[in-house]
Amino acid sequence: MIGENTTTPDVFSDDATGMAPIRDSLNDAIQEICLLSGSVKRKWYIPLEADQFFYQLDVSSNSGLRDMFAWIVGVWLVDQKRELEAVDFTWLRDYNPRWLYNKGTPERYAIFGKDKICVHPGAAASTDMLEIEGVAIPVAYSLDDDRVKLRNAFQWAAVHFAVSEYWASRGDAKTALTHHKEYLRRLQIPKLYSDAEERAWRYDTEKK
């Protein structure tokens, strides 16, 4: 797509200064696609502790997943096989200003920060576990036998993303924009970047 001769390439060769930019672009594309589509999901587990409200996801303990945590989709109590309700801290404050004194079986959760979670009520005993399903972003691929976490429908979208960055690096903004629009079309989010300037419309109550 960039006009290379695959037998005797005149721009890219398979070395650190050759294919490295293309590999970096493909990694960026895969990570952005997974972030925007939420297509890759993983599960993280946290043991509940008595009288504990706040927890942090320890991604390092799940390093075998080789994925970065993005955001929470759902939280379940493993033993009770029950999903917790998602709320925020404003709801907890309105529910009970002294909510940090509530103990029992967790019924709801609130998220704060990138990888922290609060459960309410605080667990009365250390006998259950949270199963957290979240969207994951694949870490950058470095080996040829790394499993690529990308849906087949998005493969050409990643290709057009990389080709767009290639032409942008060569100063051809027009061709780069063409491939970037194709990337958005194949990702089915053509309105992510608007072609027109943003405007805020309002009513004028004064007669002129």
C-alpha cells in the first residue's frame, strides 16, 4: 500500500531502523482500536478483607494476561454469584453520610482513579472475592509469535492507521488523511474527528 517492492524494499528493511516505525504504528493502532471498541476484556480477582472498603487492582499479579487495565465493565461476588450495583460517591453520601461505618455483604461499588475501587458496605468477613471484568489494552507486541488480540473485522483498520502515519511522516498530509478516514470508516466511527469546526448554537432573546 505504500508502494514498496516486497522483494527488494527501497524504504523499509527488517531491522531496527527499517520496520520499527511500521511496527510501532501497528502497535498504536491495535491499542487505540481496543480502547475505542472495548473489544478485549479480561477478569481480575481481589480477595475481600474484613472491614475494608477500598481496593486497588494489582495488575502485576495478573501479569500472565500481558494486558493493561482500562476500565471496569462489571463486578461480581464470586461465592454468592451476584453482580454489584455501580454507584458513585455522591450517591453514597446521599444514601448515608456515615456510609464508611456500614458493614455487611457488599452490594455496590464505586470506582475512582484509574485502577481503584470502593465496595459498600464493607465486607464483614474475609470470606469472599471480587471478580472484576474490565476492558483491557494489549501491551506492545515485541515477538513474532505474540498472539495478536484484534478482531478480524478490525485488521484492515489497523493497516490503514499505520499507512496513514507512514505518509504523515513523509509530509504527505493529503494521502495520510485519506487513509486515516478509511481507518475510521472501517472502525465504524467516522464522526470521531469532525471535518467541520465546532460551533455552539444558542438562542438570542433580544430583538434587533
